[in-house]
Amino acid sequence: MMPHRHAGQSLSRAQLITQRAFATVERFMHIQASSGIVLLVTAAIALIWANSPFASSYHHLWHIPLSIGLGDLTFSQPLHFWINDVLMTVFFLVVGMEVKREIHEGSLRNPRQALLPIAAAFGGVVVPALFYVALNPGSPGLQGWAVPTATDIAFAVGLLALLGRSIPSSVRIFLLALAIIDDIVAILIIALFYSEGLDITGFMVAGVGVLMVLGLQQMGIGSAFAYVLPGIVLWTGMLMTGAHPTLAGVVLGMMTPVVPVRLRERPLDMLTRVAGELTGRSSSSTGDLEQMNAHLRSLRLAQREILPPVVRVQHALHPWVAFLVMPVFALANAGVTLDGIDLSANGAHGVMLGVIAGLVLGKPLGIVGMTWLMVRLRLCTLPEGAGWAGIWVVGLFAGVGFTMSIFIGLLAFIDPNLLGAAKLGVLTGSAAASMLGLVVGFVLIKRRGITT
């Protein structure tokens, strides 16, 4: 009887994990779909504002200095810095936690299952970069080769959601896994190719921040607020190194535990015990105010620790990132003044064309081509329920670069004209990839061929 009961318990645990994974994916998809709409609206506002009679107020706003200080110590930077280098750290923190979860219990947990989206993402990075380089040989704009390699998860998932329930869940999960791997590659590109000469002193400061995080984890401290100070130390160290400070968010996200903090009593047992005591089923007195406060503290602790930190913190931050951080970033960076760009000067025309070609042509060709190669070599199979039509739709939607592409462009170009051309290419290419993906998707759904 014991083996039979153990098997049943294992099955229940497996079912619980599966249900939790699907619930997380559904919640993630819902937030990303809604966030894509908000991003579109804020990008449109920025573009209209930057080309209106009030354009000067748009550009002036982001250069307003904002300072923080303590006594004689003052740190002052333009508002644009606080958005792109500080606020976006929270975005990268959530990205880091998403990657950590996918590796632990998601689509990247099984190496064989993860091989197809990894290969597809690789194709979706290399081929767009080759398109860009081919259109910018020897040009000053060659530095921006990585701009068309990124995928905006929020936009891509939001666009896929517009196609409705006809899209198989396997296609949605494939797009999500591919976009997360794409983010990992983008982070590596930023760290390796868009960081200045690295300062060893900064690494020492960042190391102190990492040690502070590890120390708090060893002490069993699960409150997210306790990690704010170590996070600031780590961010400061990354800034001092010459690497982009937002990478501190990725490091923190990857260090977030995927299992709950070990307590002397399991959270569920604690909830049961305290509930029994509060309802009078225990000999403990509930009339004493101090005892009541102890019960309430236990309930709050059990409620907090019933989920692993990587899930709890990500769920808490994800809506803020989706509906505040990313829209504010879009508002601050998508405002391209069209009459201020000279496409005939300094390789700007090649930059714009390279970005557009990379996003609209390179992304789908790289993703579909690498997927076809992996299937042809029998190293992988298509996701269950998904056909080549669905893979083409994923490839087209992956051509929506936006947030990460603009972010890389900001790191790649100092010349305002080249940066403007890159942003214009991102906006145009992303819009074209969106329209192509929607048209192809709706035609395929009408023909009921999305799974073929």
C-alpha cells in the first residue's frame, strides 16, 4: 500500500506544479498583452509630442536635473538618466527572475525541450545582425549591429493575443520561451559589447553587494525590502565598472531563490496551527493582545513564505514594470523628431535600413530557418499542436524590437543623428513586423491553417 500511496502523492505534486506553471503563464500573458497596448499608446504620444509645436518641451523635460543627497553628498543626473539607468534596473530585475524561473521549472528546465527555442532565438539574433552589417559595411553606424537582434516580449505577446483563442497554447509558450532566451542574449550582448573599459574597483564594490545578498539569504531573511540596500551597492558597483548599471537587476534576479525560505515550521502547518489557536481549538489564549499580535505576525510570515521569493517578488513587480517602468521608458525614448534626422549624413540611412531589414526580414528568416534546420536534422520536433504557419507568425512578431532595441541603440550611438535613425528604424520596422504578423495570422486563422 505504501508504494501506491507514494505514487499518488507524486502524481498530485506533479499536477500541482503543472497547474501552477500554466496559471503563471496565463497571468504573464495577460499582463504582457495589456502592457503591449499601453506601450503602443505611450510610444504614439511620445512620437506625436516630439513632432508637435511643443517639441522643445518634450526634449527639455528629460534633461531636467534630479538630485538625491545626504548632507554634503549629492548625486545629480538628468531625468533621462534616472529612467534609463535606474528605473530600467527594475525591468532587468524582473527579466532576471523570469529567466531563473524558466530554467528551474519552465520551458528551459529540460535541455532537450529547450533546444528548439534556443536554436530559434540564436537564428533570430545572428541573421538580423548579418542583414544590418551587410547594409552598413565600413559605416560609422556599424556599431549598432545589435539593435535589430532584440525582441520586445510585451509587444510580441500582446500582438499574439490579438489573434484570439485560435492560436494553440504551444505556439504562445514557444514565443514566450524564445523571447526570454532573446532577452538573455541581449543582456550578454550589452555586457560584452556595450560596456566601456571596466574598472576593477567597481567590481569590488559590486562584489560587496553580492556578498550582502548572500549573507541575508543565509540568515533566512525573506523580506524583499531587506535587499534594497545590497541592490543599491551592487548597482553603484556596476556603474563604477563602466558596465551598464541596469545589469545589476539581472544579477539580483538570477540570485533570487526559487524555493521558499526554510522556516522551523512549514507555512501550511503554521497557517493550520494559528487558525486553530484563533478559533479556540487550541489551549492557547487568544485574549491576550501580545499573543494576538504574535499570531498575526505568524500569519503574515506564512502568507509571505508560502510562495518562493522568485515567484512572490516577480508577481509583485511585474505589473509595475509592465504598466509604469516600460511605458515611462517608451515615453522618454520613442519621441523621435523626424525633421531633425538627416538620413543622408554620416551613414544614418544605412542605420535605418539595417534596423528595418533586420527586424522585418532577418528575425522571421532566422527563427523559421533555424527551426526548420533543427527539425530537418531530427534534433527537435515542432511543439505539440503547432505547425509551420504558427512558427512563421512567431517569427514575424519577434521582429517587434521596441523596448530592448531602443535600449541597445542608446548604448550603441553617441551621435544624435545616428541614434535618431536607429530609433526611426526600430519604430518603422516594429510597426511593419506587427502588421505583417497580424495579417498573416488572421489569414491563416480564417483558413484554419495555423496548426499546419
